[in-house]
Amino acid sequence: MNYALLHVRWAVPAVTAIMLAACAASKPQIAPPPPPPPPLDASYDWHVLLIAPFGSVLKDIPLAVHEVLVFRDEAHGESPAGDPECYAVSGTGPRFLTRSPSSYLLCFNRGKLSRIEATVRLPENGSAQIVADACALWTKNAHAPNTAASAGPEGSEGSKDPAACEGADGGIAFAAHIEREPNEVDTQLTVRLDASELTP
């Protein structure tokens, strides 16, 4: 009797250990979540292009500039502010998307700053991601200027041009688009800022 009781005393802990081991082995292993992406460089924010508030006069611009002739492409429409006087920066403009713009224009309507245009060159293989990251940042607290135009034929989202981004924030309308030149190894992103309150 004591011999059988002794076997039972040893068998119960052994069975318990085996059952615990089986439960532990059958638990699915949950992979830790991936680390969050690093924050975007401050130069991804289009506000860095505003070196002076809209409505400023030419003498208040903190950079040396020279007047340029601007030929408008009809595909992108005429300037909403009429026929402004535009100036290019003599030297380098503000750093944008971690790059120095290849073109940086300040346009004045009736003597007041009403438009800014900047163009940066992006590598072809990374331009889509750069534009997507920038657009997500820009539209986070902005609203689309024309939701009907950016929606699909039945009002659905998802038909937006991935190579373009537009919206409005604080009385400033922004619009960016990618241009790919034939036989070029890089891509150009042009962003245009318009002061909506200065538009007649």
C-alpha cells in the first residue's frame, strides 16, 4: 500500500510538469512590433519655404534676389493672382526635403508676396516614397481644396495621383507634383504655395 502511494506521489508532479511543458510549447510566439520609423527631417515641412510671411514687400525678403521672367505652362493653369513679378534667389534657397532647391521663386502681386515655387531633384528610385512621406506630413492637419476633384468617379478615395499632393492650411494652398524628364536619371518635384487671401 505504501509502495503504491509512493508511486502516486512521484507520478502527480511528473504529469503536472509534462502538462505545463506541453502548454508552454503550444503557445504561439508573438513577434515584437517593428520599431516606429524615424521622424522626418524638419525640411520635409513645406513651411520652411516661407522665408517671409505672405503679404510681405520685396524689401522685407531676407535673401538677395533678382527678377526673372516666368513662362507659364497652360497645363498647370494661369497664376490665380494675375501676372505677378517673380524673383529668384541669388544663391541657394532654404533647404527642402533635405536638399537645396534647383529653383526657388518668390512672386509678388501688387507688390506683395503671393506665391512661392520651389523645385528639388529627387532620385528616381526613391522619389515615390519621399513624396508619400511628405504628402502624409502636409495633409495631416490640412484639408483638400477640392475633394470632388480628388475623389474617384463615385466619390471614392483612392484614385488620387500618387505623384501629386495638394491641400490648404492656414490660408495657404499648397500643390506639389512630380515631373519626369526623358533621358534624366532623377525626378523633379515642384511645390507651389499660394496665399489664398491675396487672390483677387
